Amino acid sequence: MGHREQLLAAARQLLEDKGYAHITARDLVAASGTNLASIGYHFGSKAGLLNAALGMVLEEWTTQLATAAMADPDASPIERAHLTWAAHLDSLSGRRALLVSFVEALAQADRDPQLRDQLAGMYATTRRRVASLVAAALGDEVAPEDPRCTAVASWVMAVCDGLSMQWMLDPASVPAGEHLLRGLADLRAISEER
């Protein structure tokens, strides 16, 4: 493993152990067995390295949720959304430390344009990936760039983010996966009645 990979592995572990806001460059060097110059060479800065590690985590999480959403080829788009949110809720307890690190990064983004741009890029990448899944679920030659797919992708991501924040504050009050599905079905039935 080269210095870049060593630094990413160390950053990912430190995000879990210490949180985004408390990691120093020295922590990264000690945990990776590399040197300070390697951080600058490969990532430009400590923040660049931490953001790259957060991007890896977000990509892993997106892959897990995409796998859950697409597991049943006969599932309707609403059922796929439910599968995604249920898998998301099930995964939260094992990812609390990483979720806290992500929230710490978001809190700093308003004062750091580079961080804001990197986080926005992560969201854009995730939105495109989810839009591709939405297009596949809709079928009939719907393109991922279709504004409907992008809108649904943003909505799915917003629900995941919102459930995450609620879970961080009060895990016992977050609805179970089956309650989400029933709520969605009831909402759809109400909208069809009108």
C-alpha cells in the first residue's frame, strides 16, 4: 500500500475514532506511518485528505443502499425507496461515529469554500448515482439526466439525511422501516383520492 492509500485508511479510521473536528495532521501521520509532506503531496491539505476519506465513506454507504434498493428486480419505485430507507435505518447504529464526523464537516463548510465545494461535489456524485438507479427503476428508456430522476434522487437523499439527523438526536423516536412503508402507502392513497 502506498502513502496515498495509507493516509486514506488512517483518515477513515480516525474519523471513527476522533471525529472530523479533532483530527490533527500529526494524528494522520502517526496513524498512517507516513509523513506530513505526503498529506500535501497527495491531498493538498489535511482537510483535503479528510474530505477524500469522507467521500469514500459516502460512496461505500451509497453502494450498500443501492444494493438494497435494487435487490428485488420486481420491486416498484416506492418499494425501492422503502428498501433504501429501511437499509439506511438499519445501518445507522454501526456508523454513528462516521455520521458525527460528516456533521462536523458540514458545520465547518460555510466558513471554508474549498470544503463546501468538496462536500457539494460528493453530494453531486451521489445524486447522479441515485438518479441512475431511479431511471433504472422507472424503465421505459428514462435517462438519469431526466429532471424527474434528479428530483427523486434529491428527495431520497434528503430523507436519508433527515432520518440520520433525527436518529442522532433520538434513536428511539425514528420510525421503523415498516412504518415508513405504511406511511408512504397512506400518503400515496390520500393523494390519489384528491
